[in-house]
Amino acid sequence: MEQINFDNYLPEEKTLNSKYLDFPMELRDELGYLDEVLEDYERMVLNIGSLGYSAAMLMYYRDEVQESLEFLKNKDLDISEYWRKISELDNILRANARTFVNETGYYSFKQYQIINDPPKIRWWWYLDRNYPSPGKGPKPWEIWK
């Protein structure tokens, strides 16, 4: 019976950026995770208007990016490249805020704020406040219908 080589069936691993190899494992893991969530955040921001029901996930990805940055803040690393990229993406989000709020749903935004209770410094959770209410909305218990 012929043996099967399972090496060909293993998932392809992302290669870690070579500039991270000299860092301690904790930092390598966090930088790798930041790369992943930043890629997801970028994909979401660049597709505002066609995100559909997944639109609200953009706020969660931005939270993950922020948490990684806060973890790395005092680690004696140059993360200016990340800040530049995030600033660029944040500006795109701000420029498309109305579309994003409409896509997420004005009243859904309110519900996400109630559920997550994000600090005010996380401005992306409060983009709806830049636009007037579209009128009388559904009852709070009907918002998810």
C-alpha cells in the first residue's frame, strides 16, 4: 500500500516578516496578529458600501488593531509604519462615514454602542453621531429584526 505524503495537504503558513525574527516570541506573536487584523481592517475599509451584514465587523477589527497598538506602545519598537497605515485607513473610513453608518444601520449603531460600551476615545463606534437620526426608529426590542 502506497503511503500518502500529508505535507502537501497542510495549510499554507504565512511567513513571518523577517524583521521580527530577532524579537521575543510574545512580540513576534503580537506583531503577526497586528499584521492579520490590519489586513482585515484594510479589506473592510476599502469595501465600505458593499460589506452588507458584515459592516459592523469593521468596528471590531479596528478595536483589535487599537488593542495591539496599545500592547506594543511601550515595547521599544518602531511601529510608525503601522501608525501611518492606520491613519490612512482611518481617513478613508472618516471620508466614507455616512455610507458606513447607512450600511451598518443608524439604529444598529446605537445598539452596538449599548452592547459594547466602548470608550469615547474609540471614535469609530460613534460615527453615527455626525448624522441626524433618520426619524423615529424601531422599538428597542425590535431593533434586531
